[in-house]
Amino acid sequence: MINYRTYSYEENEHLFGPGKRLLLFTQGCSLRCKGCVNQHLWEFGVGKNISTAELVKLCMDTDGVTLHGGEPLDQAEGLYGFVKTLKANGKTVVLFTGYLYKELNSIQRKIWNLSDIVVSGRYIEDKRNIYLQFRGSTNQRVYVHKGKYSNYKIKDGKTVAILRLSEDGVMQSRGFRTDEFEQLLKEIIKTNEEH
Ligand code: SF4
């Protein structure tokens, strides 16, 4: 079982990895980096539970999964079976983790090694940089493993934010919220209130 907050299907390579991906936000993080934008994902056990089989089914029409958090590797016992089954079905795994490889136990290392791309390291507020692909601060590192994405090149130098408005009026944003983005958001909210 994996405890998660939300999942969605995403196709923004700059933020989540190549192709169409299931973006899974796991619930719970023991690392608690200062300035983390996902603090609502820190507490353990307050999300929804999903089985490996259900998750695999959700990935069948995609290139694979992007594991985000929260801290996915804090649920390594549950995630390992899922990652292994996905890879056996020819899918790819992009792992975002706050841990460094040297900090991992053996099951966490297995997940790291099976992943096609790993983004690793704590978020450090003083090193924030919004122009990096996949990373929020300059200390974080990207590892591209052998396999489907061997030739994948990291493209730094631009920033991406996505704003999504559902039919029932719920707004969701992903990526880096620049001042321009915040301004745009305010204008949209104001226009909505006027109608
Ligand atoms: S590891 Fe990720 S989710 Fe956890 S506190 Fe750090 S930035 Fe936030």
C-alpha cells in the first residue's frame, strides 16, 4: 500500500520528465526542508491509500511514473513492488527525492537504481534558483541512468509554471510561481469575482 495525496496525468517534460506521465505525490516527508512549498505533504498517514496493482493500472497508458512528494523514499517498502512491476512492463520512473544516495538503506537504493532519472538532494532556500530543470535549488543533482533516457539532456535556463482551472472553478498551479505568474493569478481571480 502507498499513502498518497494526489495523482494526475502530466505532459510537461521540463517539470516532470519525458512523455505522458502519472505524477504521484506521496504523503509524508521526514526531511522537512526550510522553505519547502509542499509542507501539506509532510504529515504521515493522512493521505489516501492505493495498492500496487491499482497504481500499475493507472500507468498503463503512459510512459511511466514521476514519484514526487512528500518524500517517496520514506515509503520505500510500499513503493518497491510498484517500481519493479512498472519496469518489468517497459515503463519508466522519474524519482524526486530529498535524500542523497549515501543516506539510503538497501530497499531505497533498489528504487533509486531502478529509476531512469533521479533528482536528489534537500531543498535549500538560500540556494533557490527557478531556472533549473527539475530542481528548486542549486545543490540538487540530476542522475540520468542507462536505459531509455541515456541520452537525455537536462535543459536549464528557463522557468515553467502551469495554471489549471477545472470546470468547477478549482485552480491548481504547478512549477515555479514567479512575480509575473502571481500577478496573472491575481488578475484571473479578480476577473472571476467580477463575473
Ligand atoms: S524533501 Fe521535498 S517534500 Fe520533503 S521537505 Fe524537502 S523539499 Fe519538501
